[in-house]
Amino acid sequence: MKYDPAADVLVLEHAPHEGLYAIGPALEAARLRLRTCRVWAGDPVPDTLDGAAALVVMGG
């Protein structure tokens, strides 16, 4: 996979108390943009992972 400094990391949060904790600063240090989908708040889950370098699924 080619390094893309503008790549997104898609984060799915299932509950309002979830957070990225140690994962967040590590991803930001790698200069990856975080795109958060707050499922608990009604955000629509994307149909594809286009544009995402990674997927982080919190809770469940």
C-alpha cells in the first residue's frame, strides 16, 4: 500500500462514551486524518471504505 499523507482513518463509534484513547494520538502522529462515524448519534455508516486507509471499530 502506498503511503498517502492525506488518507483517512474511518472510526466507527457505537456508544457515546467510547473514545480513541491511545489510538487517536498514534494515528494523528502518523499524519492520518480521522473521520468519525458516530453510529450512536445516527450518523450513516458509509457504504464503502473508499478513501480510507484503515477502519477502527470501537465497542460493538
